Amino acid sequence: MCLGIPGRVIEVHGEDPRMGVVDFDGVRREVCLAFTPDADVGQYVIVHVGFAISTVDEEEAARTLAVIRAIPDALAAELGADEEPPVPAGRRPAAGMEGTP
């Protein structure tokens, strides 16, 4: 199943491509923000296969997450919540912080 999942932007960095960290109900992932140049920290974006494809308001994000949560294991399956999160190139966790979101 491939869904567009809403998440809140918690960090923005890079310019080519513009990247960020997005929080999906407690699961954080590195996301390309190139297609949503106006997305900023605190805003919500719809993410599909690692790319933010649009922005949404908080109310719409909450409604969409509620529907996704109603599907057993959908959010975890879509985000690979049981997998180790990817480490962005050039950014390594501090000693003892491996696996910490």
C-alpha cells in the first residue's frame, strides 16, 4: 500500500535539494522538501515515498491521520516504524545515541 501520509515538519536544512525531518505521529523521517518550498518548521506536509508533495493545515492532517490509524498497522507499515531510521548523509549520531529519533 502506498499512501500520502501527513506529518509535521520539525527541521529544515539543505538547499539543493531542500530537506527536512518530518514527524509522523512519533516516527521521524528525513524527507525531501523540494516540491513544497513554502513548508516550514511547524507546518504539516503530505509525504509520499520520501517526498513532501503538498502542505495541509493541522486540522486536515489530524483527520487524515485518524483515518490511517483506523487501518490496523497502516502507519507502521507505510513508515517502516520497526526499521532503524535512515541517517542523513553527513550527519552521524553522537556516541551512544544510535537508534535515537
